[in-house]
Amino acid sequence: MEEKNAVITATAKETQVNYKGIKTMPFIIGNEAFEKLGAWGTTSNLIVYFTTVFNMKRVNAAILIDAYKGTSFVTPLVGGFLADAYFGRYMTLGFASLASFLVANLTISGMILLMLTAAISKLHPPNCGTQKNELCVQATTPQWTFMACALGFLVIGAGGIRPCNMAFGADQFNPKTDTGKRSIISFINWYFFVLSSCTLISLTVIIYVQSNVSWTVGLALPPCLMLIACILYFMGSTIYVKVKPEGSPFTRFIQVIVAATRKRCLAQLDNPEIALFNYIDPNSINSKLQRTDQFSRIFDKAAIISDVDQIKADGTSANPWRLCSMQQVEELKCLIRVLPIWVSSAIFHITVTQQHSYAVYQALQSDRHLGTKNFQVPAASYIVFSWLTIVIWIPIYDRLIVPPLRKLTGQEGGITLLQKMGIGTFISIITMFVSALVEQRRRNFALTYPTLGIAKGGGAVSSMSAHWLILQLSINGLSEAFNHIGQLEFYYNQFPENMRSVAVSFFFLGFAVGSYISSFMVSIVHRTTEGNITGNWLPEDLNKGRLDYFYYMITVMNIVNFGYFLVCARWYRYKGSGTATKEAASKNIKDAEKPPPKGIDL
């Protein structure tokens, strides 16, 4: 994966740039590893923390967790925009990793505040049954205010790290060579592998400490891990390739929309390849795009040169709000084409969210003993099997499956990005169907056979082994391995090059929308089924509910989503697969072979 030196031409003079490739990975991946150990170690067990320490009802805890996760996945869009437009990925990552009090100190502060809610008795309500005449005391307003501050700081910190780390790592490889392209694909696979491995450790070691040793100790570990992440990141500062920001890409998009609106009455051109404004900024890091027919009737008019339009001596438009280049127009089309695919991905995340929340409740009301009766697997640790599946599958796929597939299909990744995402979307249907069957079995055991006591938070513990949950969680892990990695590659490759942090943030934005939809669904289903003949589907005690019906409902939703995805995938046109003439296409190829101009800062 190590890259040769690449020559970058910036206007009149040449600058020698060393793509260090794999040499930078210990610092970039190391930063990501320890950040994820800290972040997931803090948040993955919150649903148990809220129900056992803050005495929340399960439905309310699930809604709060979904809302928190959703918000933490929205802020990367802001962080990604600031990185691409103004600060650059290196500086934004630095801010988010401790270099600045603006972001990273907030991340660590959030972890510390969360730890204090467990360490100081006045910052959380007393345990259920410890006060006279009251079985369960709810948290006070000051206690919730303190908790909200902790979660708020964590959300802000996530906004800087999540959109930049993967894109910054990919920047270290030369995207203009075949070796570099393959290295970027392999890097994304192994990036997700490391992320999954660290999550696996968080879901076992850290959660075990929190659940069985001490919440105070368990919540004190993540801030220490985050500090190590900061140190590792800045140790590699001298060898990083740092892409310069080019200003807000959204301003250019708005200019296209405004110009197209002004010229909406102009007639379509008979020979658009010649008559349209085809200026290419020599200092832009974006690859030249061919003209496409999609949305041409709407947006191509922004590039029509009318009688009142003026062009400067350097070839630029005198008024970019009246005349835009076809390059600008095609970049906007790239963004618009991605959106329908993104909608399908957001719906896919509902399945993942449910497996990370209600699967924990299923485990709480199942037999979690392992080996001896004295040891119980922490309920939240069962989620580890999703990540374990990813950890096992990625090396197999990257090293054993991709090479022969690459020879067979000619695709760098073995199969196309949309095919990879489609496989994951299809497997999500199986995930929810199997989840419903497992829940039916768990509930039947609880109602038919003697139970094993009362779980924390209420409800009898079914005699069915919680290990049955491994099946649904493993299938979910396989669907994530295909869909999530496919999404990261898809957004990274299909967005304009100057928007790659924003591109990665779209992945997290899909998580956010999926979490919000999931929270909304739980709330609506809980309220609407409360008075049904069949009873409330999502009560505090799962044995009295019908969680399996809820899972079947999501299964049907996933089937519809898969059909929608197939329609969108058939309609989609990959970036660069335009409808230009042969001469224009040939010129594009020659231009693409040239080294990129200014935009990389050593």
C-alpha cells in the first residue's frame, strides 16, 4: 500500500510531494482506534446505565439513546463542511483530538462529566428500593442537566473526528495511480476492520468493568484512551499530506441554482458540447467531469453563454451568479444523484439501531450465564457479535474474495459499490426476520417454562439462552460489513474531491436519520398499541409485549426499502460516466492522466 512520490504541479512551479501511504497509518489508524475505544466505551452501555443508575423506563431510555446517537451523527456534517471549506482535515482532526479547546477538550470533558455522574451520588438518583416508601426515584432536573451537558460535549467532539479521519487517511495515497486506487479501497476496508475491532474490545472489556466492577472506573477509562489518541495523531504530523481547503462548495452549488433559475426561459442548445461554458479551474483538486444528460434541462442552462454574460481575460465568469461552468453544474449533479441512494441507506440504519438497543433488552430478559452460574455476560456485550462478524469477514473478503473477483469483473473492489450496498440491504431483511423468530422463542420460553428471576429494570428472565441472539447479531454484522463499507467507498468516490469530509459525514448523517426514525417509531408504536387487544408491543416487560411484531414490521419496511434501492441503483450513473462525445471523452482521459494542480500543502 506504500505509494511512490507524486509530482504536484501548482501553477508555474512544481512541488514534490511524498505520499507516505502505509507509513502514516500507525498514527491515523492509531488515533481512530483509541478514539473509538474511548467513544464506544462511553456510549455503548448507556442504555443499561440509564435504566439501572438513572432509573429510566426502557422505552424512554431507548428513545433518548436513539436521539443522542442521531444528534452525534448530525454534527459530523458541520465538522466535515468546516474541514473541506476552511480549516482542512488535518486542522479539524487536530481540533477534535485535543489540539484546541474548541472541540477536543469538549470530548474529553464530556467523558469526564459522564464519569462524575456515576462517581458522585448526588449526580444520580438512588438505586431503586433504597428509600422509604419509594421503590424507584427518578432523576432530578439538576441531575439531568448535568447529564445533558456531558452528552452535549460528546456530540460536539464527534463532529470533528468522525467526518475527517477516514478521508484524511485516504489522502495519504496517490489517487491518480492504479496502486493508489487499490490502496484507498483496501484502506477503507481495513479502517472499518480496526474500527470494528476497537468496538469489539469496548463492548467486552470496558462494558464488563462498567457492569461488574464499577461504573466510575468503567467511565474513567475512555478519557484516558482519548488522550492516547491525541498523542498518536500529532506524532505523525511531519509526514502527513495535507489537502488545502478550497472554500465552501455549497456556494458554488447555490450559484448554479441561481443562474439556472435566471435562465430558465432559454431554449435548449442543439450542440451543448460547444456552446456551454466549459471553464476548468486549474487550481482545483477536483477531477474534470464529462457532461451528463441527467437533470440537463434544469441545470445545464446555468452554463449557457447569453448575450449579457461576460468572460474575464483569465477565462473565468465575470458574474458567477449568472454564468457557471459545466464543471460546477456536473458537481451539483453528483450531489443530487447521491441523495436517493442516501435515503435508502438511512432506512437501512433503522435495523442497525434496533439491534443496538432492543437486542440489549432481549439479552437482559434471557439466560446470560456462561459456563458457571456465577458469571453472566453483560447484556450490552452481546452486540459484540455484530462487530466480531465484521472483524472476521473483512480480512476474508479483502484478501481472499476480492482478488479473484477483480480478475473476473474488472472492478477494483471486486464488485461495484452499489452491488456491495445492495447485498447489505438485502441481508438486513433476513436480520429482522430472524430477530422476530428469536424473540418469539424467548417470549414463549418465558411464558411456558419457569423463569430465572427478575431482570434489572423489570420483567422475568426467560430460560432461553441469550446466546440465541448471536444468530441475529451475526447476520446484522454481515449486512453492516457490506452496506457500511460500501457506503463509505460510495460517498468518498462519488462526491467531488473537495467535499470528501462532507462525503464521509453523509454516512454518519444516514445513521442520524435512521436513529431519529427509529426513536419516532418506538414512540409511535408504544403509544398506538397501548390499548390494543394484543397489548402494548413495547412495554417495560418484554414478556408482556410483542417485540416480535415490531421486528416483523421493520422486516416489511426493509423489503420495501430494498425494492426502492434497486430502482435507484438502476437509475444511478457513476461519476465520470458522462454522455460526452468521443473527442471530449478522449480529452478527459488525457486530462485525468495529468497530475492534479495546486491543493496539497506540506
